[in-house]
Amino acid sequence: MKNPKKLILSVILGLFIFQTSQAQRKMITPEFLQKGDTIGILATARKIDLINLQPAIKLLESWGLHVIIGKTIGKEDHQLAGPDWQRATDFQEMLDNPKIKAIWAAKGGYGTVRIIDRIDFTNFKKKPKWIIGFSDVTVLHSHINNMGIETLHAIMAASAKTASPQAIETFRKSLFGEKLEYHIEVSPFNKNGKATGEIVGGNLSVLYSILGSKSEVDYKGKILFIEDLDEYLYHIDRMMMNLKRNGYFDGLKALVVGGMTEMNDNDIPWGKNALEIIQDVLKDYKFPIIYNFPAGHIKDNRALILGKTVSIDVNDKEALVKFE
């Protein structure tokens, strides 16, 4: 080696340039919808019949949108909406269909992770479209956010009938590119502070399940959103401790905690509820935290544009979340 010092300096400079470019990465926003555009509804996970999607179809049509129903709707393979190849094919066809401007997941459950590696995103990356849903769709959110493309964390098509007016209206605003801003009531668990950064995340259990895979989202310098449903309290602690011990919280700018719904406990109680568990695990971190944000497995599941830069201000009067 002729000049080891020069080589070392070159490597350091290269790493600096790479990290800087990653920090300054400009996320791509898919085209917002207009009246006359088309949305596809399909199932990436659990099965569902067409009759259960009528409220969602009517909702979209009331906004002046056209609807294409995926081939997975009405299909059945035990719990799933058809075998993996069929759900992957349905998703692939909608990704590649230039007439479809957004893809709305019909239902969650489990199964999206079984098809993610079958999908070819080549055409999608050239002309991104909105991918919409929550819960199990977290796999898609993280995978696509890693491509530098924003996604929409919002109600499922199946929940259009029961969702709150606020959840539906924020879904509409997000689709049509209108201003999105939240003023949330103060929670006694909140940790005050201000932060600006890209918001990522979704369902805590799904985020935990994809750690170490190519779908794992980068948390450094980000604002993390989490929510969950029907988990044992000790397992909330297990997942949070795993994230902590592996350094996932070290570079966070802020945390937003959504609904922690229908938690379970053992015969011998864990001793803390879900919010107390999160508060305990994160007690030594200085970044601001918003608790009880209205998103997740609740009727008032308000929309979040994942991958979008947001500003938050947590104070004694309110918690403000403003999308730039």
C-alpha cells in the first residue's frame, strides 16, 4: 500500500459524503389525487368479501373517484385472501397499472410480509402511487419508505363504515394534497419538546418482526410513530427493550405513540399498562414524546403521511403535529 494515510482519509470522506446525502435525502411524494382518478382496492393479507367494501366504494365515489376491485377480494385460503402468489400477483398488477393512482388495502391481519419479496417495484419507483393502510401494511410502508417514497398510514377500506368523521376527513385531505395538521390534547405521559424530522413507523409488532430484514426502516434522525393491538403487556416491554438494546432509540428526534388498544395481561399482572411500559423504557431519553395520538386500531384513526417531514411541538397546552 503506497499511501495508507491518503486511503484512510479517502474512506472517511466517502463515509461523510454518504451520511450527508442520506440525511439530506429528498423523499418523493406520489401525485395527489384529483376527481376522475382511480383507486384500486385489494387484500394483501386477510380475506374479505366485496359486500364489506361497499361503504368504502361509496365513499371514494362520493369524492369523484373511480374504483377498481382487486382479484383477491372474495378469495380464500384459510385466513388469507388467496395463496401468496395470487395476492402478490394482484398487488403487482395494480402497481404496474398506470390508470391506478393509489392502492388501498382492504384489510389487515397478517400476510403482507409473505408477499413483499415477490413484488417488483421497478415501475413503481419510476412513477410512485399512494399505498394506503395501517397495521399489517406497515411492512409496505417501511419497505417503500426505504426507497425514498412516501406512503399513507390511514384507515383500511374495511373500516370506512366505522371510522370517525375525523379519520375519514384526514384520509381525504391526505389523498388530495390538502393541509394536514393536528392539535392533540395533552397527555400526562407526554415529554415536552420540539423536533422536526421525517416520520416513519406503524404497528410496533410488525416493526419488531421486520428488524434485520431489508424492509427494516432507518430510525436515525427520524420521528417514530408506533401503535399496537391485542398484545400482551409483557410483550410490549419485550419489543421496546429490544429496540432500546439495539440502539434504535439512540438517534430518534421524537416519538409519537398512537393507540395501544385491547392489551392483554397474565394471571399475575405485569404491573404497568402499555403507556407506562413505554414511559419506563424511554425515561432516560431526552427527545419529546406524544402519547395517545389518534391513530392506530381505533375508530379515530387519523392519517399520517409516512416519509413526510413533520414538525412537532409538545408543551403544557397541546401537542402539535404539522406536516410540511
